[in-house]
Amino acid sequence: MDNNVNILECVKAIYKAIDDKKGENISVIDVRKISPLADYFILATADNIQQMKAIRDNVEEAMMAYKTYAKSVEGDNNSTWILIDYKDIVVNIFNRESRTFYNLDKLWSDGADITESCK
């Protein structure tokens, strides 16, 4: 992520982009103190693949406003989980079953939940 970009502003923009497309159970976890992988993990649930793709597209559009582009995007038209890697921010969009199965909320529970401050 560009050093001139405020990472917390980006996190809030991603939260809004997910919420605008009716993503559910959005969690924003600050993992800076517990993981070298990223600074923030954002988790969200979608009802179906169309909604997952709409959320992905809206997140990518929101980040373009910051001239920030994904390092990688994982997941295709048959996926139950889309991952968007912005290096410092990792966005995970799941269908309900995958969100429950992978339970990343529990895996990263040692991180600080900052969801409320992103609304």
C-alpha cells in the first residue's frame, strides 16, 4: 500500500463498500500485534456468489479512489470464498457455510476487533 495512503481510511472505505452491497456479519480485526501477514483482516458474509462478486467489485472500486490495487484476488465464479489481498489489508468474503467452516473470526480472535470504529 502506498505510504501516502491512510490505511485506516482504506479499512473504513472497504467496510462501507461491503455494507453498501448488503454484506453481513462484517468483522474488522486489527492483527498488527499478532501477525506479520497483514495489518487488518476484514471478514464478511454474502448470501450467494452474485452478491460475493458484487461486494468484491465494490471493494475494488472503493480502493481505486485511493489508487490502491489488489496484490492478488483469489476465488472464481464457483468459489465459496473470495480473498482480496491489499498486502496490509486482507478482505475475505464468504458464503455462510464457508464462513462457519473456516471460522477465521476465532482464528484471529487474539486481534483487536475494531468493527464498531469502522461503521
